[in-house]
Amino acid sequence: MAEVPAADTAKTGAPERAEEAGQAEQANQTKQATKRTLKDYRSEVKPTWCPGCGDFGVLAALQRALAERNLDPRDVVIVSGIGCSGRLPEFVNAYGLHVVHGRALPAAQGVKAANPDLTVIAVGGDGDGFAIGGGHVPHAVRRNQDITYIVMDNQVYGLTKGQPSPSTPTGMQALRRSVSMPKMAPYEGVLEGQLNILAMVIVYGCSFVARTFSSQATEMAKTIGLGLDHPGFAFVHAMSPCPTFYNTYDPWKESFLPLPEDWDTGDRIKAIDKAMEEVGEGVFHSGVFFQEQYRTYTDKLQDVYAKAYGDEQATIDALMDQYA
Amino acid sequence: MAEVPAADTAKTGAPERAEEAGQAEQANQTKQATKRTLKDYRSEVKPTWCPGCGDFGVLAALQRALAERNLDPRDVVIVSGIGCSGRLPEFVNAYGLHVVHGRALPAAQGVKAANPDLTVIAVGGDGDGFAIGGGHVPHAVRRNQDITYIVMDNQVYGLTKGQPSPSTPTGMQALRRSVSMPKMAPYEGVLEGQLNILAMVIVYGCSFVARTFSSQATEMAKTIGLGLDHPGFAFVHAMSPCPTFYNTYDPWKESFLPLPEDWDTGDRIKAIDKAMEEVGEGVFHSGVFFQEQYRTYTDKLQDVYAKAYGDEQATIDALMDQYA
Amino acid sequence: MDRLDLTIRIAGENGEGVLTVGDVLAEALARSGLHIYTFKNLPAEIKGGASMTQVRVQDTPVRSPGDALDILMVWNQENYDIHVGEVKSTGVVIFDPDECEADESLELTQIGVPLQKITKTVIKTMKSKNVLAFGVLTTCLGIPFESAKQMVAESRWGRRKEFLESNINALKQAYIYVDDNDIDLGLRVPVNQRNGHAQLIMTGNDALCMGALAAGCRYYAGYPITPASDVMETLAKAMPRVGGVLMQTEDEIAAITASIGASFTGAKVMTATAGPGLSLMVEALGLATMEEIPLVVVDVMRGGPSTGMPTKTEQSDLNLAIHGAHGEAPRIVIAATNTEDCFYTAVKAFNLAEKYQTPVILLSDQHLSQRAQVMSRPDLSQVEVVERKQPDGNGSVSPQEFDRYEMTEDYISPMPLPGRHGQHYVATGLEHDEHAHIDYSPEAHIRMTEKRHQKIESAVNEPGFVQRYGAEDAQLGLIGWGSSEGPILEALDRTLAKGYKVAALIFKMLHPLPEKEARAFIESIPVVSVVELNASGQFANYLQGRLAVSLQRFNIITGLPFKAGDIEEYIEGVLQYG
Amino acid sequence: MDRLDLTIRIAGENGEGVLTVGDVLAEALARSGLHIYTFKNLPAEIKGGASMTQVRVQDTPVRSPGDALDILMVWNQENYDIHVGEVKSTGVVIFDPDECEADESLELTQIGVPLQKITKTVIKTMKSKNVLAFGVLTTCLGIPFESAKQMVAESRWGRRKEFLESNINALKQAYIYVDDNDIDLGLRVPVNQRNGHAQLIMTGNDALCMGALAAGCRYYAGYPITPASDVMETLAKAMPRVGGVLMQTEDEIAAITASIGASFTGAKVMTATAGPGLSLMVEALGLATMEEIPLVVVDVMRGGPSTGMPTKTEQSDLNLAIHGAHGEAPRIVIAATNTEDCFYTAVKAFNLAEKYQTPVILLSDQHLSQRAQVMSRPDLSQVEVVERKQPDGNGSVSPQEFDRYEMTEDYISPMPLPGRHGQHYVATGLEHDEHAHIDYSPEAHIRMTEKRHQKIESAVNEPGFVQRYGAEDAQLGLIGWGSSEGPILEALDRTLAKGYKVAALIFKMLHPLPEKEARAFIESIPVVSVVELNASGQFANYLQGRLAVSLQRFNIITGLPFKAGDIEEYIEGVLQYG
Ligand SMILES: Cc1ncc(C[n+]2csc(CCOP(=O)(O)OP(=O)(O)O)c2C)c(N)n1
Ligand SMILES: Cc1ncc(C[n+]2csc(CCOP(=O)(O)OP(=O)(O)O)c2C)c(N)n1
Ligand code: SF4
Ligand code: SF4
Ligand SMILES: [Mg+2]
Ligand SMILES: [Mg+2]
């Protein structure tokens, strides 16, 4: 994280880390393990995904990005909702919070608000994030906490065996590559329009918006890393095919293009335009669409505290005086 | 409505209207009342809003638009969630469905899907629509049913006595005009970013997007009317001040401008651009930002039925054959 | 008695195809005039993990999954180890000797069949391994090759001509191998009687869908969730064929509120979900109670709490189904008992919803919803369908005069429909008076609360929702609800046959509670125990709360359905030592 | 007895300012060393509609809103008509003769005071009408002008110097008018004893907020809803002053899941809502149970079901609080009884949540939450605060070895915190084993279900959550919970004084149920009746379910709180005719 909160950051009553309280042994252990590798972020649980699932790529990329930043696993919290993608925290050697379907973002915001020193990553699927959880995205963006949100978009509901999702292409197109989607859309395919979730997030006011593809390992690790480094809410659109229910490897390999070299990441409208053009053009661009730095929620809270109590927090007795 | 569904439209088992079943008397009554006026849409319930509430203007505009289209009140269903604005259906002489907070759109979609002959209007506040109900908007848009959605935006939660809403301006700005908002934001004002709900709806893919102001009565009736006429999901952003908790009459009167005369309603990106510029410029544009005709959900269902059964619906016995 | 009763289990790695073997076997046996009852136990992952499928076959209707195994076929070591303990002492284990080592110390007949090797070296298409396995099973069951061939031809393996031949070849290899190795279990399962169109093979979810459509359901909104997604998928195909609409919504809250909207216009509507979805729906359930809007909500219960165990079965959503909503929001809660009953209970759910203008929660569960059973084809001309009370359409009553919530004798008021009736009104979740106008006066709240309660309570008089079985002079009475009916009744028959004096009372209506029948049963039997698949005895507590009596409990929370043997043992335990 | 006990009601159009008169009067009397208890009854609209505010004043703590009125002041005809029937035969009505006509046939003292005319013609600022009304009341109560002047100066009317003078003038006009017209009710309310900082004037919601902060709450997430919004607004100001964070979320589901996230890191967290919000929260409540995450959820109950009656009071969310969640998801449910108790019960809610690592639902209600009462300032040094069990920080246990859900003797396991402990783990709502690994085996489900149940059940041994009052040899026992304590105990005292043998048992913990105390009470008294503000007897049914005993019920569903007189009458009715 670029902006480490100042030492006097209020942590909502979260206790100081154990070694600071004097457990020297543990502190030493922590310091020794200074050069971490991808393996340090592998948990003892073997991923349960289908062979070939794109989520393996996302997992590895995230682990690599964490290793590159040499973060202590105890300071990392990965929050997820329900879905194949939602199982990711289990496979990472760090804290994980696997909540109910669609609520990874509110939970992640609570984590970050209560302890801004933590590196907080929310992960989940296209259904988790933009169907049941879609109402939370604009508000997470509005708060601009320093959270990285990785949406593993396979354009299908994997865990429930392959129904169309909000990002599934309209009409018959998707059905040709899916054994399962025709069950839900047996006559005319998907009747509903396809959401452009990348464009949506930009319009919500997101301060970092990027896309990346699970088959492009190095680039994905880099992009996730940029998201982690970005001080504020970072949205990473991680295209991650589901070979079992909607095998998009072939078309996506063709259609992934890097953003133009001279791409101006500071132009919100251009970024939206680019994202909206893609559908017609049948391409995906990878890279950072938009980035700008606004004050984070944590930054703003510092101002609030300055006004609310200045140097010394109020006592409860003082708060009760107003009722006397 | 421009596109009246064909006579063979499936109505999900909804019975035919009573006079078609032979009640000649009622049919006559209906035919006699051919020229309706605003008053015909006034219910016996006196609005319970505060004096000066912008919602009075929205109510009158809607009643006028309905009168101009001479719709039979029995064919009109107004659906709302909870909020001051959500009380509107009670005041209109038509069918009304006042559901739980944030769910006007799903309920309206059910109404329309079950009986596409009805004129379906969803109304509600900025909180109802874009806080608790925000997750439903993109999906209502995706389905593109012929529904008019009027959001009465006062940039505040009226009914719960004046907390900031997702459309409240960030920072201290709003607090100066509000007696209630400082309670929720007593130090630094609203910390969260302000959502640009008009731009959001366009990015969702909405086929009709317009803005109008409750103090501009004629124009509002016209705009709502255009929404009613539009075959597909029409979004009307009805700015409607709450003088009790956030009195924006003065600034809004200044800042409302019509869209340029030569405005091209067919350019989605331009429309987004315009909507996003407004915040910085401190203006609101009124008029139709964007309109395009896509096939509605009802249209597409006709294709589905053509494939699913052709001329004659299947019997249940026939459906059961697959299990024999 | 020489009744046919075999329980056959096939177990392997999830995704390898064991489930297909079970499905095809079950369907083939059912088509041959036999009764089957399947049972699957899967991991929640899409692929990988131990998974098993089981078929119990009888010549009369089957009521429970079966206790110990007559035949176990395992494809690998993990599954051998998991399942071998459940084989009867007289049972047979068929295993792949290249994939696993049999425990020689067990006193069981264990037969090695190198499924993997034969597929690889003789058949040469790995996809046909499950046809080979199927053939090994049919020949072991004593089914002649010609019959088995016809079974394959009529199955999904025969659907595409180009594969049929190689599949028949795989089948043949099974018969050759078994013949060559002189394997004969001495079984001769009769497969001569062809089943006409009079018998259907369905899962609980299938039957429920057909019942819903037969009752007139023409709108469905839902969000995928295991184990209720099948309902939506089945209806996605069927609904348009009868001119209805099915919407996959963005979540369960949208599903139920869209359904309420559709019902407001007069459509018969349904949504189906599992526990997490039901939890999200309770606010809107209260709305439907308040606005008196008919609505069927199916809850296919799975292991809880929270995300819990999505692929396991449990009867633990009862508390939520009855009590889930703030305020006093009574509704009707019913439960289906078996596949056939899923059809008829679905019809009844709609009839109750329409008649009483109320949400009806229909409880099913993972096991009931996904197992296949044979049922008689319903005679649709005999199925009673109820329509909701509407204003008489003479149009003489103006909307100003009309009382949507008129206080009638039965507390049910005519409901005008948009587009049809001129008596438009505004339905609201706020407290209101007869005229549907908002009214917070004590009087209005008292009257309308009574209306909403009395209406629901009167549904207790609907016939057919509670049934007593067994001895008149029982020493032990078992109370069950929903899908535990089958194993309870099977255990009852077994223990009655042994001379035990037992009786059972099975509830299909849970709220309102058929108190009279419950009280009569409980008061007439010295010991009464409530048998249910949950930890706290949800139905037992609820019964005690309504009747103020003390009840015993028998609860299992393994995530698996009751076996008849579990209950048999319990009965014997209580009556011998109790 | 010459105890001071006056009930004063002021009624007028909503938005006109009657509520302010009541508030200022209540605060002034409380500051003068008296005890007060307020009661408001408002329409749900922001403006318009009949609204009233009531102040009961005593020289000892007040326990209920008061029965009939000693003084009624009405500003218009509508309110005259609504309220005049509630005036005692010895009571007084003060009305505005230009705005309403008094019913001469009533045998009451009725005094016309032309409030509107005096304001218009003499005072000339309409805003001061309520100061005038206040003055009429204080002079009628026998409060000297100088005291009343000080009251105004210390009130919100004195806050801004520029208005103070005109307000004092309005007050003076009241004294002049009353004096001129020889009005004297003979009352002399003692207002000499100044109340120091030892007594606080608070609403239930205020006290609850202070209790939460005192217990260490440092994170709050919530969504506005009547009547719980005050909690959020009070904390919005207070929370940053103690370094905490308050987030207004986009809905209740976000509020509770954000709270869960914050608690995961070790923060003490709370969210407050009313019925509709609690309905939306039940899915996440199940998650918190499953992941064993401490969490306090306040439900300020209002009239239900659905949107219901947002500004009315009711005790009808109990079913949902106890049973609301799919699967077996036990949690702790407690209820506060009065303003002072809101403080201490909030502290206890956090202590229970942290100690048992569980969600705790704290039930309050509209009336309790919004009425003002006088309470002693809590001695914070005496307030016990509990912290959650954590791993001993010596770091010798690796995450691979560490069992987050270790099976300890008390079923409570040390919880590592991110940023602090090296024993990172993944909390999941799927069934898991001790190590927090996903596990759907029957064994894991049985063990963890037991852990989750036993942990909660053991909380029943916490002291102070159930209390018996009244006669040892009672003929009638009343059971109450939460905010009906006050009226029950007042009715108890009155009827005991008349010689009736009655007792009461008041529950503040509802789940787990203090069964021992309940059983002892019920078994020792011939007739026991459960007194609650709901229609179906939710607590009565629940008690019957757990204890298998039969109970009487006394229920009121007017949307209004119990009066002591209601219960007194009930007691007399039962004991005279029962
Ligand atoms: C409240 C609730 N509703 C539904 C479900 C069932 N469910 C689990 S995951 C999922 C969607 C999965 O799709 P996505 O989020 O795209 O994740 P993927 O599996 O594709 O990675 C659904 C509908 C649930 N667990 N909870
Ligand atoms: C589930 C639920 N949560 C909260 C509320 C309380 N509530 C009622 S209206 C409202 C917001 C009103 O704001 P808005 O939608 O902007 O409507 P307005 O009153 O401003 O017209 C809230 C939070 C509720 N009724 N239901
Ligand atoms: S179902 Fe699809 S998304 Fe899920 S694990 Fe398998 S391949 Fe991946
Ligand atoms: S509170 Fe505001 S929005 Fe509500 S009725 Fe009054 S002025 Fe209108
Ligand atoms: Mg997906
Ligand atoms: Mg608003």
C-alpha cells in the first residue's frame, strides 16, 4: 500500500499486533521470513476447482503479487462470497473470510474500516459480484477504501452448474459453448442484455479499474499488483474461463488485446467509451483502463478525528454529560 | 404505449378483462369515460407530504401524462417501494402496489411479465432506488420491459427524517441546506462519493433516459409522457426537492438547463459524458439524454413462444411424457 | 417372503460417470415395471471428491433409500474404503482390482472386475467405461443380454446413433467377461413386464414442477441455488410451452417480489429456493401476508446453518418457514413426503395460496428433491384446481365503494385484478383498513391482525394433510413430517410385523397445525416421539408450544436421509428398554 | 399517600410543536430533581396528522406511561375529540376555545386558553406559541414564574440569545393570562431540588448507545429505519469522539456483513435496526453463528408485519429473533426493560457476544427506545467489560497446527485476529472441522452443531437475566419480558397493596431460555399468564415449547405500550372471576 496510515491511526479497538505487546519470539520469526515466494502463500488445502479452471491462474497471480510485496500473511485478509471463485481464500496462506453470497464487499469494508493497516482483498465471481451483490459495488466504490476487488468473470454461474450470469452475452451466442446454459435458455438464448461491468465500475467513480486474463499469468500478477499498490478502491476485472460450463478459452485467447501503448489512464470518459465499444468489436482489452488518486476513506477519517477529538479521545463520562 | 402487444400475447394465466367475459354494463361505462382529465386520476386520499414537497409536482405531472393518454385506470399499475415518494400510488386513481423498501422494480417486472397489456409505472426515491434497491436497477434495465421508472430524487432520505442518500453531494456542501444531515455527518460532511445515477442507468444499457424537475410542471408531464410512450424500459430522473430536510429549491432553480436544442438522443457515450460533466459544472440538464429502441422482453417472449409451442400450447400430459 | 428388494451402490470419483451408471440403471429398471428409489451423495465441488449413487429396487413402491447394501460397485480405493462397511454380510462387492485392493479379512463375496483395463485395452473409448460398469451390474442382476441391450438403446447412451454401436460393444464386453469368469450371484431380477405410459420416473423436483403447472402456475421467478436449481431449469423449458413466463432474477429478493407483482395481476406464481434464499425472502413473505397475495415458495432444505452443506439433506428450515418474518405474519407451511406426493402437494400449495390469498411455503429437501422414484401418472381430470375469489364482474361497485379487505365470514375477501376489474385499489404493506387505506388506529390493527390470523388458522380444516398409521393400541407413537414419512412407515411395517405395538402420525401441514389430530394421537399413546432430521427438534418444540405436552425426540444430523433401519432400531430400543 | 403522580398530555397537529413542549417540560421537570417518563404517539407522516406527547412526573422512578390523564392540553378540535375520553374524572382539560368547542356534557374541569389568539395578537411571533403553552402548563402546575423562566433559559428555547427574550415574553403572557383569569388547579409541583450531574435524562436509544460505547463498541454500520435511526445518529456524533468508525451503509445486509467483517479483526461491533431490517439480516446472522463471530444486533421493534406501523410499539419480533435463520443457527436473544436497563443491557450484550463468540440480538421497542426517563449516571468504574478469548500470543503454534474451532471444555475457542496473531485461518459459512477446513462429514457436522448449541445453551447461567417479584404464595403469576416490566411491576404493587396474591417473573434473556427459573415459577403458582404486546403470544408459545406446560396469555395489540392499569385490571379480573 502506498499510503500507510499514520501511527496514530485509530483502529476501532483492534488490539496491537501480538509481538508489539512483547512476544519477542514471534517477532523474530516474522522478521526472519523476509523474502517470501509464491509458495509461502500456498495453504495446505489443494484447490477443488475443475482441471483447467481459469481460477487457478488467478490464484497463482494473486499469490505472486503478494509474494512480490513480501506481505506478512497475518496482515492479509482475503474476503469472498459464494461461488467457485469464492473458494479462493481457502487456498491462500493468509487470513480469509468466506461470507454469504454477494456480500464480499460489505464484509471487506468492515475489515478495512476496523483495521486500516491490513491489506484487504475481496474476490468473487460475476454472479456474486454483479447479480446478488451488484447493489454493493457502487457503494464500495463511493467509500474508496484501500481495498482490491478481483472479480473472476467466467460469464457463468459455475458453482450452481452453469446458468447464465449478468455478464453472459445476450442471445444464442453463449449457448454454443455451453452444455448447461441451454437448460435455462432453451429457446432463444439469454433474453436479457449483457452488463458491461467494467464500464459500470468506472461510472460509479472507481479510482482504479483494470482488466486481465487468467491465461496471461505474468500480466495478471502485474495487474493485481498494481491494484494492491493503488491507494483506494481498485477493481480488477479478471477474466477467468469456466471450461466445464462455458468454455471460452478459444475465443478469449483471440480477443484479448492490450490497451494501446499510449493509453491515457486519466481520462474517465475515454475509458468508458473504450469499455463500451468492446462488445460490438468482440474484443477485450487488458491493462489499466483508468486510475486516479482520490483521498481514501481512511484519509478522510483522519480529518474527522481531528475535528471530533483533536488530541485526546473523549471519555464515555464526557459523552454522557450531554444528558445531565 | 407505442407497441401494444399482439392479441395473442400470453398473459401468464391472467384472466381476460371482465367486460370481455360479457359484462356489457361495465364495458359501456368504460367506453363512455373516453376523455379523461387530471382529476380522473386523483384518488380520494389527500397527499400526506409536507407543504412544498416536490413530490406534489411529480404526482400532478404523472396524473396529467396519464390523462393525456386517456388510459383506463384499471389498466394502470403504479408500483412503489418505501419512502415519502413511495406513497405516491395511494394518491392516484389506479391500481397500486406498495411493496417493501427497494423492491419496486422487481415487483413491477412481475406485474408486466404476467400481464403485458398493463401500463406499468414504478416510482420511488433515490434511497429506495439506489441504496437498498440499487442492485435491481441494472437487471430491470437488462430485461427492457415496457416499464416507466420515475425516481423522485431529493438527494436525501425523506421518510426517515433526513439522512444523506447515495445522491447527496460529497463533503460539507449539502449540510448547509439541511437541518438533519449534520446529525449523520457532523464533522466532515458526507465522506462517500456522490453517485451519478443518470449516467449509471445509461451504462446499464437503458433504452430511454431523461431528466426533469418537479418545479417545471409542463415539462415534467411531457417527459413522463415520453417515458410512457417509449416501448421499453424508460428511466425518468425526476428531481424533486425535500424542503423539510434538504431544501434545494433555490440552487436547483438556478442550475436547471435544457439540453442543447440539437441534442442527439442516439449517442450513448455523449449522453454519459454530458451527465458526468454536470457535477463539475454544477448544472442539471433536463430533457431526454438518450433514447433508442431495442426489442422489449415481451417482444422476445413472442419468439420464445413461437419456438416453444408454435400454434398450440402443450398440455401438462404432454409435458409429463418425458418422464414416462 | 420372497419380495424383490435389492440395494445397489456405485461409487467413484465425482465427475467420472458413476452417477450416470446409477441413473441409467434406475431408469431401465423402472421402465421394466419395477419400483426404484435412488440416493446420491455428492461433494459440493463441481468435480473431484468421492461420490456415490445408489438404486434400491423392489416390485412394490419403495419408501426409503435402503439400509445395508446387496451390491456395491467401487471404482477406486478411496470409495472402497468409504463404503465397504455398509455391505450386508450376504452382499457382494464388485471392485476394480487394478485400482484398489480388497480387504481379504472381510467375510464378503468380493469380485474383481478390471473395469479400467477392459475399457482401455478392449473397448478403447474411455467414455464407455460406464456402459461396461452398467453391463457388469445387469449381468450380475441376471438380466439377459438382449434386455440389457434394449435398456442401453433406450437410455441416453442410445440417443445418438454414432455412439450406440460402441456402447453396445462395451455392454457386450461386460457379459463376455462375466461369462468367461463364471460370475453368477444367483439373482434373476424380472425385467419382462414393460412399463407403459402409466408409470413415470421422476425426481421430487420434477414432480413438483409438473404439479405446479397442472395447478395453473404460469409465472416463475428464481435464482439458482443447490438443490433447488433443477426446479428452475425444468420450468425454463416447460413454462414457455404452456405460455407462461420464467425469469432468472438477480437474487432471491427480486425473485419473490417479482412473484408478488405477478400474482397481484392474477397469475399463479411460484419461486423455489433453499435455506439461504429463504432467509433472504422473509421480509417479502411478510409483505405477501400483509397484502394478502397468493404465492408459493418452495424451500428445498439442505444442511445448515449458513452456506452449510449444500449437497446434503436436512429438515432444519422449519423454524424459519413458520416463524421467519418480523411482526405477526402467519402463512401456510406444508411439506411433501415422496416423489408422487410432490406432485399433489404442489397442486395443493397453489390451491391453498389462491383460496386463502396467502403465501404458502412448501418444504422439500435435498434428498426428496433429487432422488428418482416411480409414480403413477396423475389423472389430470381428477386434479382439483382452485381459483381465487374475485369481485363479481358486474362493475356496479365503484373503486371508492369497494373494500378490498372486506370482513367476510371466512375472512377471505374478493381480490380485484388489474386489467380485469374496475375496482382498483392500492395494496400496501402498511397497516390498512378494509378499504385498503392506510390506518394505524388500534381498531384497524386489531381487526386486520385477526383477519390475517383467522384466515390462516381456518386452513387447518383442509383434508389430507395429516394421516395416522399403525396399531390402534400402540405403546409407542412416532410423529414425522415431510420426507421422513417413507422410512418411518417402512420401519413401522417391519416392527409391526415383529409384534411391536407402534403407530405413526405424519404431518404434511405444519402451519397452521392440525392440533386436534396431534392431540388425539399424543393423548392416546404412552410414549410419543418426534422423528426429524435436525438437531434441536424443531417440530417437537413447535408441537410442545402449541399443545403444551411433553414429547420424546429422535434426531439425526448426518446430512443423510433416514434409513428405515435407523428408525426400526430406535423403535426396538424404546420398546425394549424404554 | 400523597405521592406526586401527574400525567400530562399535550396534543396537536404533527409538526406544530407540541412535541417540543413535551420535551422541554419533561427535561425541565427532570432537571428539577423529579422523575419523568414520556410517551409520544405520532403518525408515520413527516408532517400533519394528530400527534401527542405525554409526560408523567413522580418523585420516585416512573415505571409506565400513566393511565388516565390529570392534565390534557389540546390545540384543536381533532385532538380534543381523540383524547378527552382519557381524562380522569378529577382531571383538567386545557383547550383553545377559538380552535375547538368543548363538550359541555362532560363532568370535567375544562379551561379555555386562547393560545392561538394570544400568540397572534399579544406575542406576535407564531414560533413562540409553544413557549406560551409551556407557560400555561407550568403555571397550572404551580411552578413559580422565576423557576419557569430558568427552565426556559436552560432549554433549547434559551440556546440562542436573540430568541430568548421573546420566549421569556411568551412565558410571561402565560402567567399573566392565568393570573388574570384566576385559574388555579391547586397543584404545587416541587421544583426546588436541582438535579446535579448524578441523574441523566435519556431515551432508551440514548442509553443503549452510551452502554455500547462503554462496553467498547468501536464500529457501527447501519441503515436508517424508524425507530432505530436515533441510534445511528447519536453514534454518528459520539463514535468518532472515541476513535471509532460509523458507516451508513446502503442497506441492512451491508450493515450486518460489514459488522461481521469488522468483528473478524477484533473490533466490538454493533448494528441497530427495526423489524424489516432484521428480516433482511437473518441470512448473515446465520453466518455469524457458523463462523462464531461476535456481533450485537439491536432490533427496535415496531408494529408489524411488513412495513406495518413504523411509529407504533409492539413486541412481535421475538419469533424472528429466536428462530430467524435457515438451519440450526442458535444465537443469544436478550431484551432491555427500561431506559437505565438499556445502558446495562447494551454492555451485557457486548460481553455475551465477545465471551460466547456469537451474535447477540438485543430487543428494544419503539416506546422504550424513544421515551425519556431519568436514570442514575452509571459508575463506569463498576461496569465489567469482557474481552474475547484469543490465542496466547507466544507464536509457537503455526497456522497449520492451530485449531480455530478447537473443542474446548466450554466449547469456546481462542480466536486469532488479523494483524495481531500469526495463526491465520479462513472463516467460512460452510460446515468445517476444528481446523476451520471445510468438512461435510457426518462427524464434523455433528461435532460442530453440538459446539454451536452447547456454547449458547451455557449462557443461560449468566446472572441477572431473570428476576422474580411479588408474593411468595401467589395465586397468579405474570410472566413478562423486556419493556413490559415497568407496567407489570407497577400493576403488581397496586394489586399487592389491595391484598391480591400476585407475583411476576421478568425475563431479559429469551434465548437461551432460563428454564430452571421459569419452571420453578410456573410450578409454584396455580395460574400463570404471559403478558406481551403481540397477537399470538410469541413468548408464551416458546415457553410452552421448551417447558411443555400450559400458560394463560394477556396480549394487547393496539400499537401502544401497556398501561399499568391494563394489567391491574387483568389481574383483578383473573383473581375475582378466574
Ligand atoms: C443466497 C444464495 N443464493 C444462491 C446461492 C447459490 N449460489 C452459489 S454460488 C452462485 C453463483 C456463482 O456464480 P459466480 O458468482 O459467477 O461464481 P463462479 O462459481 O462462476 O465462480 C449461486 C447462485 C447461495 N449460495 N446463496
Ligand atoms: C428494509 C427497510 N429498511 C429501512 C427502511 C426505512 N426507510 C424507509 S424509507 C427510507 C429511505 C427513504 O429515502 P428515499 O428512498 O430517498 O425516499 P424519500 O423519502 O426521500 O422520498 C428508509 C431508509 C425500511 N422501510 N425498510
Ligand atoms: S465449474 Fe467452472 S468455474 Fe467452477 S471450478 Fe469448474 S471450471 Fe472452474
Ligand atoms: S420529508 Fe421531504 S420528501 Fe418527505 S414529504 Fe416532507 S418534504 Fe417531501
Ligand atoms: Mg461466474
Ligand atoms: Mg429521497
